[in-house]
Amino acid sequence: MHWRIAVALHCMFFLNCLLITSEGVPIDIDKTKIEPHAEEEKPETQDTGLYYDHYLREVIDLLETDSHFREKLQNADIEEIKNGKLNKELDFVSHHVRTKLDELKRQEVARLRMLIKAKMDADQDIGIDHQALLKRFEHVNHQNPHTFESKDLDLLIKTATRDLENYDKEHHDEFKRYEMMKEHERREHLKTLDEEKRKEEEARYEEMKKKHEDHPKVNHPGSQDQLKEVWEETDGLDPNDFNPKTFFQLHDTNGDSFLDEQELEALFTKELEKVYDPKNEEDDMIEMEEERLRMREHVMNEVDVNKDRLITMEEFLTATEKKEFLEPDSWETLDQQQLFTEEELKEYERHIAEQEAELKQRENDLHQQREELQKQQEELQAQKTELKQVVEQMEMKKTQQVLPPGGPNGELQFHPPGEQSVVNAELHHQEDNPALKPVQELQKDLPKGAEQSQLHS
């Protein structure tokens, strides 16, 4: 028997852990119409969209390598996996695998801490509680950040199960907000137009709606008509030869004996192409993906009996025998439904207004902070200039004190080292004595001989 993960990681984690055999149910196949499969390879798993998807994959792949754990998984049912009975088997996993699990957990904890640091740096909030933020990542046991224990496996299973069960709901909520934003922006644009332009825009909007709604009939997802259309147009087979068993095997693309969510969604491409064309302005491709999701959810609710988000051969064949498969109701597309009420739109617009007000206030605060910083910078520059001027004045005074006194005509006078101190003392005495200043002025007009005789007298 060949072991593999039962379903792509887009399905619930506990189902991904459930390793199944590939001994498929015997299927009647017309080998003249179906090309033989190439050598079977392990199917690649798809991203779950969870922020810990990589960690989830690595733990699954590592546990799959342990023969004891794989054997226990084979004999465990879904409820035993969900309620944690399988977690105690982790104690019997080989030391080599446990060591690698410990390393994986340490790497994941380090990654989460880096994410928190990045958030703290972005928010620039030194008051954030690091440990409180770390506990928000519920898929890891933070009380023991070094080793991978049974509690870690239990947390990983339960967190991934809950997150994936809420994934579709979150997607629908996001799409609803997207549609309300579109309508909000359309109405805001109308307010900027004059009466004539507004009427033209409204007429154009109604024309686009009519063009989008004018499309061929969409078959009920999962009905005989819908599957036969895939059988004929996608598989290139005669609709009169339609065989549910053969159809199941053809579209079990990874050969794991299940139709998972991705394989199921691929069946609706032909129906969606009737309504949406990327070349048409009136067709929104985001709405197309929402329509695909709705179709997948509908078929899962109708066919997936045990609610494991996988369709087995038995479930599929049972569904093809129901009246709903042969005589289905008509399928209402998104353009035939009211996606939100006027009250919901008004509430959404109030929320947007609040966010805009907060952003405006933050912008004003940042502008004020910038002005304050600019003012401080100007003050610092003024202080720097003033300090520079004071230093220059001090340097100038220092230079003037060092230079020797000049003669009557401005020439420099040289004094021997012994006389320089006497001359400096005399000059200081004359400057400090106001009574000597007139005499000094008269001496400048006297002849040289008279000046000397007066000095001697």
C-alpha cells in the first residue's frame, strides 16, 4: 500500500494528517477513450492560506515519515483525531523525528517573535506586551518554546481546524465589503457630477448591469446536466456515454480516491465562463471567484455526508441517484441576489467615515510634529550660528593680544625680551590712567628732540 496525505492543505488539517491507501474502488473505464496514467506521483499540496501554513506542512510531512504514527493514523477515525486521542501517540515517535519536531517548533517561535518585533517597530509603541502578542498565535504552546510535545500537536490540529472552518465565512465577509465599497465609490462619484452627467452615468450603469445579466442558463452545480456538460466539453466524451464512476476517476486528478475542494471547483469553470469574461468591462473577476466558492460550498453541503470537506466515491455515486441530481432547481447567480441591504451599506459608510477621520487626525498630528521639529531645528541652527560668532570674536581678541604694539607710523616695534614686559606694563598703566591721555596726545606733536628732553626732565 502506498501512503500519502489524503487531501491538499486547503482542507482541514486533521484530514490532511489522515494518511490513506490508494487502493481505489474498481471503476469501469473505457480504455479506448481514456489515456493511461503516467507513473503515480505524490500530489503536491496547496497553500491553505493560513499564516502558519509552512509550519503546518513541515509537521505533517515529518510525522508521515514515522511508521508507528502512520499506522495509528490509518486506524484512527476523524473524531479521534479531532478530540486529541491521537496526540498521546507522539510519545512513541522515534527520537530522530522528535528532535526534528523540536527544531521546527523553535524555528516557528523565532519566526513569530520576528513578526511581533516588526509589528512593534511599525507601530512604534513601546508599551506593547510582547508575551501577550505572542499568545495570540494559538497554534503553538508558548509555555514551552523549545520542544514539540503532545500539547503542540493538539493545538495545531484544533487551531487549523477552526481557522479553516472559518475561512469561507471570512472570504464571504471580505467579498461583501468589496461590493459595498464599489457601490460607495459609485455614489460618491455621482455626487461630483452635474445633473446631466449624473443621468448619463446612471444610464450607463444600468446598461452594464443588463449586459452582465444577459448570459446563457447556468446549470445547477453538481447536477447531471452540469456534469454532463463537463464530460462533453472538457473531457471530450460522448454525453450519451456518461458514467459517474468514470467521471469521478477522471477528475480525481491527484489519484487519492477523493474529490477535494480544488478538484471540485475546477468542475465549475465552464459554468462560470457563461457569466464572466475578463474581456468584458461589465464582468468582475472577483465576483466570478465568489461564485465559484458558492458553487463549491453548495455541492459540499449536498454531497459531503460526513462533513470532512472531501467527497468519496461512495458519496458521489449516492448523490447521483438523488432526485436533485436528475431534476435540480434553477441556480441563482450573484447578479440575481441582493448582496447587502441599504442599512448595511450605511453602516459600512459610517465605518469608512470614522476611519477617514482617524487618518485625517493622524495626518494633522504628524504635520504638527513636523512643524515642531522644524522649529526646533531652526532654533538649534540659530544657537549654532550665535555660538560660532562668539568663538570667532574670542579668537580675534586672542590674536590681538598676542601681536606686539606698533610704532607712530603703524610699524611694528621690536623690543628685546627683557624690555617687552616693561613696555607692556607701561602701556597698561597709561591705558588705565585717564590723566595721562592729554599728555600723550601732546607728545605726538612735539619734535623728537623736545619729546626726549621732556621725558628726561
